[in-house]
Amino acid sequence: MTVVKINRLAVPAGQAAELEKRFAARKHSVDGAPGFEGFELLRPVAGEERYFVLTRWADEESFRAWADQREARDPSTTVSRAEGMLEFEVVDLE
């Protein structure tokens, strides 16, 4: 069952362009992960100040396998602060 993970990112004033540039530079870095189906970076335009990173995975196991093997980032090198993750399953309406 496809799962969706949405990371909430707080971005300090004046850092939005840098955040987008960094995501653009590594937009295909997860493409080869088993079960990865795609991602989108969502820019706030109304009612929200945070950015959201939406990823789709074939199943929970694929996401966990990728998350467990990735290296933690040095907080001093980031331009955003993670503020939690929303998690969903895609409902099959058949």
C-alpha cells in the first residue's frame, strides 16, 4: 500500500531561496531507493509559513529501510528546522 510522508520545515526569513536551491541540487538523490515513488517540495503561499516535503513510497517498509540507512545532517549546515512528520496511507477506492 502506498504511503505518503510529509515533513514540515521551518525556514528562517531570507533562507527560502537557499532551501529551494539545495533541494533542486539533490532532487534525484533518492530516486534509486527501493520503493521510492517521488517527492515534491511545497512552498507556502497562504495560511502557512513552513515548507512541506511530500514523499511517496510503495510501502512503509521501503520508507523505513531508506530512513534507517541515511546519514544524519549536521544541523549547522542546514537552512531549515524539521518540525515533525505527517504520515498517511493512500486509500484504494476500488
